[in-house]
Amino acid sequence: MPDNLRIILFGAPGAGKSSLIGALAQAGQSQTAQLGGQLVDVSGGMAELKKQAYHKGLAPTQDELREYPLAVEPLAPGQGAAQTATLIDCSGQAAQAIMASHAGLPPGSPLAQALLNADSLILLVDAGAPERGVAAIGDFVKLFQHARGQRADIAGLPVYLVLSKVDTIAEPNDTYNQWVQRIEESKRRLDQRFRTLLQDQAGLPFGRVQVHLSATAVQRPALADRAAKAEPFGVAELFRESLASARSHWKHREHAAGRLSLAVAGMLALVALLGVLAATLYYLRPSPELTALENQVRRVLPASADNRMREPIEERLKELAQIQADPHFGELAPKLRDEVEQAAAEMERYQKLYKEFQAQVIDPRFVTRDEELDKIEKSLDAFALPDEYLSAWSDTRLVQRMQKWKQDVAKLRAAAKDEEAWIGQQLDEAQRLRKQGGLVVAKSLPADQSAAWFKQVQEYLDRTPRHKRTDRLPGSTSLTYDHVYRLQRVERAFKEWEAAKRGLEDLRKLAQ
Ligand SMILES: Nc1nc2c(ncn2[C@@H]2O[C@H](COP(=O)(O)OP(=O)(O)OP(=O)(O)O)[C@@H](O)[C@H]2O)c(=O)[nH]1
Ligand SMILES: [Mg+2]
């Protein structure tokens, strides 16, 4: 077990580095489950940052580097050992100087040294100005890859590209779900931009870093369906993942170093004894290409069952195909090869089914006729998922969408029935008013009763539908009454109601 992982936070001045550490201290109190352990703030420095981030306000970090030692202890005995790590905050000014130095990492700079020694990097881009932020970070990653490449470091350093302050991108009236969608969209754009920036780096064999995307906010903004809360967003998950990947990177590096020194010792002994055998051994040692391929496999293969179908599947499939076509693929351990083949088969199957689903099943929100609702229900029932993946896929977008659409159909039907019934009552009332109107026209009612009739007719004509088109259906995040009112049967009922109103209006003219 590595006893002190080093995770560094890097980014332009004001990108939110120190706040993120403060938010982690907050998550350590209220989100231990997401964090996967009990956070221990060894020096008390994180608590201070937390106080500043949530109450006093943060000043720019002055020291080039600030260390925050921490430990994550298991939530219950027997759930593994405690993990220690040091978070390293840096001054945005020092980071900027590095990002702007095109000549390479400045030698002798403590920050550059800390970056090279880190087990994981967290690079922050302010969600408020992502374009500028990502360009600078892109320059830095190129520089950094180059510096690591020169040191022939083991590949696969975990790097987290973090879109910070995502609470600031919420729009007025966003629901929680709409906000989360907005975040996903910004992440996707950031990812695309970042890939474009790094495209010309594809050929670097060593020191290549693996980039994960995250989004964080120190607090949740005020949303249409949830109040603002001083609760970190995405912070616990980010640190949990970066700790886990830092740990596996550390192990891998140790393993590789151990393997290398063993090979060297063996070689020396054998050279002394049997020159020829030594030479053979030399050629048999694991090649850097093979290690790089193993790393690539680890990166592409899902780490756990619940993110097996994580997006973007298309790109992961492409990478798996590349891995399978690699001349060294046959040299991988048979178990690993199997895993690659099975993962590719599963993803292909999923992707094919997803496409079939999209082609066969219409979104209930676009439906206007009852028969179409029946059709969606039938296609959903007929859409069979392979038994072997049923439980593994329960959290995937496909399965969740199938469940949601089924519920949506039921909700639309129920709401349509309800509206029809309500309009039915309106029609009955019109009928009653019309009957009475006959008496008013014939002037066979006392003056006070006929005045009351005129008043009731006016009230009736002023009456509008029960719901606004923009109102949401109770318990639904995506359906509004617009979807209900567009259904033909409801539309028809509304037309009848309009006709009844017009009839009453004509009668009123006659009676005046
Ligand atoms: N709305 C919002 N503001 C944030 C968030 N994180 C940081 N900020 C604000 O952004 C400003 C800069 O935050 P810092 O954490 O000091 O940024 P830094 O990267 O440490 O900056 P330097 O130390 O100068 O490099 C502060 O005013 C914070 O309050 C966030 O998640 N949401
Ligand atoms: Mg700071």
C-alpha cells in the first residue's frame, strides 16, 4: 500500500483550486458515502480552507506550493486499510508562469518538480471561461507530456480535467436535471476541445497521460426544483476516483520498477555465468510497447460493473479495435485478451440494441394519437434485452430510458383521461346554461334570474383550461401539459368546448 500519494491541483489564478480543497473538507463531513471513507484532515489546513470557501472568502494563494496531508479511513472495520495522501495546492500565478513557458518545464522550479513527482494531477478549468482555460491547460499538458517523455516515466499518469464552478452555468428556472444536462454538455465540449488541442501528440510513446473528465462546484445553485445548498457537487466523487487511480498508478509504477531491477540483477548474474542465456533473457524482458498496450487496455476497460457502458461507447469501441489490431496483442496475458474481447462484444451488442431502440421506439413526447401510445408500449414490451446482461445493464442509459418511457406513456394516458373528464363537466354545464338561456330568450324568467344567467354565462366564457401548457405533469421532469394537450383526443375535446362556448355566445346575443 503506498503510504503517501501525492495529488496536485493545478490551474490558472482563480480557477478554484483552494476552494476545491475546502469543498473536500465539507464533503468529508456530509458526503462520507460518496467519498468512500472518513476524511481525516491531518494538519487542520483543509478545515481552514473550508471556512474561507464557505464563509470568509478566499484570497489568492501566495505560496508557490501548499501541502494538505490527509487520510481516508474505512467507514467500518474490515473495509480495507486507511489511505494517506497529500493534496498539493499551488499559486495560480506560479501555474500561469509554467503554462506560458513554451520552452519546457522550468528546471529548479519547486512546482515543476512537484508536478513531475505527482501520482495524479487535477487540472482545473473555470466553467465560466472554459475556452481560455482549456487552451492554457492544453499547452501545459503538451509541455508536461514532453517532460515526462524525456524521463521515460511509466505511462498512464491519471490526470483529471475538472470543469470547476459549474454552479455558475445554471440558467434561471433550470431544474436539477436540466442543470446536470447542461454540465454534461459543457463537459462534452471541453473534452472535444481538449482532444483537438492534443491531437498532434498522439505519437508520443512514453509519459502519455490518461485524462478523465469531471465537473465540480463548491455549492449547489438555486434551481427550480431545489433550493441552493452549501453542499459540494462532484467533489467527493472526484477525490475518491483520483485517489483510487493514483493508488493503482503508484502500484503499477512500483511493479514496473521492481520488474526492471529483477531483470537487471538476473541478467548480470547470468552474463557472468552464461552469456548466451543472458542475452536471451534480455530479449525476453517485457517490451515498453507491451507495457504501453497493457496500460491502454486498463484505461479502456471498465473498472467496475456499473460503468461498463459508460459513454462514449463509440470511441471506446474504436480503441478496443485498435488494441486488438496491435501487433503485441497476442503477447498479452490470455485473461486480459479475453476481457478485451468480451468487453468489445458486450459494447457492440449494447450499441446495436441502442440503435435499434432509437429506430423502433418513438419518444412519447412526440406523440399525438392514442394508437401511437399503444405502439410505443408494444414496442417497449417487445424490446428484449439479452438475459446475460439484464442485471449488469440496469443503470445504463438504454434501460433507464425504456423504463422512463413506459412510465411516460402511462402518465400521458392518465392525464389525457383526466382532462377529457374535466372538459366533459364543462360541456354539461354549457348544456345546462343553454337550456336556461332558452327561457331567458323567451323572456319567461324573472329579471333577477335572467341577470344571474348573464353573469354565469360571462363567467363561463372567461374560463380557461385548468393548466398552462408549460406546467409540468405532477411527478414528471420531462412531460408538460403541452404534451397532453397535443394528444388528438384532448384536442378534440377542447374543440367541442370551444364550440359550446360559441353556442352560448350566440344565445347571449339573442337574449340581449
Ligand atoms: N460560484 C463559485 N465560485 C467559486 C467556486 N470555486 C471557487 N469559487 C470562487 O472563485 C474565486 C477563486 O477561488 P480560489 O479557490 O481562491 O481559486 P484558486 O485557484 O485557488 O486561485 P489562486 O490561489 O489565485 O491560484 C473565489 O472567489 C471563490 O469564491 C465554485 O465552485 N463556485
Ligand atoms: Mg488558491
